[in-house]
Amino acid sequence: MIFFRLALCALAIFALYPAKSAFAQDSAAQSADRPVIDAGRFSVEVTGSGPDVVLIPGLATPRDAWQPLAEELKSHYRFHLIQIKGFGEPAGPNASGELLGPISEDLARYIVDHNLQSPALVGHSMGGLLALMVGANHPDLPSRIMAVDGAPFYPSLLKPGADKDTMRDYAARLRDTLLSEPDRKPDLSANCPEKTEASPDAPGSSTSDPRHVCQISRWMDRSDTRVDAQAMYEVMTTDWRPRLKDITVPVTVLYATDSDTGLRDSFIASWTRAYDGLPQARLIEVQNSHHFIMLDHPVQTRDLVEAFLEKTSA
């Protein structure tokens, strides 16, 4: 289970679950009372009023992951909830070709086109990487960045000496395997219903709370396998560490550790090393958590995000 504790669970989970159906509609994204903005590679729901905050979910995750936080804080902030096409809605332009670069540029374009004033960027997992990409390529756009269990190069968390060249063949094989499997829905019965005995340490778990295992599985079932596979390949082969120096705004990183594993010190060292190129970054450990920190510790996450945003609006 080390792989999951090192925040790579959002990638490794695809090697453990069967391939998914190409698409299943996300009803939340199509709610009549909350208009959806088409922004090219992703759609956006806007809620609340106040300083602008862009919330970016991770790999195979819809905007639902950020909805509870936005609901709690929307009286003070205007949230722009991103949903990458293919992660809960039709893949559209993301069905083929490169993803991370075009998505990050569409994020920058959305900020400019919709006149967002120095927004804060908050991204989970792959969303954190996207926020870092925007921050490096367009340092004048965001006011600050928070990466929630998001790293500039995920494989380095598992293997310090890893680089994008050594990862490329492995990532390509995993991507091609996913794409070659027949479409099948994952069997949710083993870890799902609201059973207190459901184990959060079961294969594919990325939450320490068994109540959320089924929800995460359903999110992944709704995502498009083509987009999952390509996004996973790019996250495993995109090393943004050399570009950290180009980020000029404050960066906060929330990272998960699980004291039960006995590897807490190595987790801390891995995350500290990941951000060596950005010594001004503020790293905050969230103990007894897995990859989905906002699900495992919603109150603590809310408090940390709110403190982060208060600095933005001060």
C-alpha cells in the first residue's frame, strides 16, 4: 500500500481496477439551477461571491470533489469549479492528443477571458500540477497557489532518482494496457455500500474513510478511459521541478501522511525533496490521511483552505 500513501494512488488505481465504460453522464454537471460554462478542455460552474478562487480536481475526478468546500465558503468567495472533459462529462477535445499543456493554457485563457482578478488556484493531485503549470507559465495571473497532495513530479515521491525518461516506457505500457482492455465497469460491491467493515486499505483505496471508497469508485467509473490513460501517462512523465523557479506567487502544499504505516518520516522527506526547487513553498502535513485529503478531513481542509484564502484577500 506504499504506492497509495505516497499520493500516487490516483495513478496506480487504474492498474487495479478494470477499464471503464467510455462515458457516463455526470448529472451534477448538468444541473439546471447552476449554469455550466464551456471553456474548451473543461467546463466551469461558478458559485458564490467575493475574491475569485479556481478549484481544480484531480485525475478521473469530477468537480463534485470540491463541491462541499465551495458550499461552505461561497458566502465569502466566488468559486470557479473546474471539470476536465472526460472526467464526468463527454471527452470532447480531450478524447485524443496531449492534455496537460492544453488544459493549463485553457485555464490561463479562462482567467483572462472572464476577467478574474488575481485568482487563487487550488488543485488536488493532477489539479495541483496544473496549478503549478499555470503559475510557472503565467506568473502574473494567480495571486497564490495551493496544491493538495499535488506534486511537480509524482514518480519522485516513490523513487527519488526517477526522471521522466526512465518513466516513459513504463507509463506507455500502462497507458496502452488500459486502452487495450475491453470496457468493463468496476465491481463496486466489495468495498462499497455504507458498511463500517469496508476496508479503506483495499486495493484502489485512496481515502482513509470507508464511506468514501464507493464514491471515488463511481467517479472513476464515470470517467472516459481514453482520457484517464493519457492523463496518467502525462502525469507520470511530466517533471515540473525545473520550472518551480518560475513561480513567483506564494505556494502552499497540503500532503497526506498515514501514521499507521510507520513511514511518516519518509513521506515528509519525499514531499520536502519534491519542492526543493521552491524553497519558499509552505508545506503542511495532514496526518492520518490518504490521497483525498478533503474527503478524509473535510473540516481541517476547510480551515486550511480558508486560512490560505484569507491571505489572498488581505
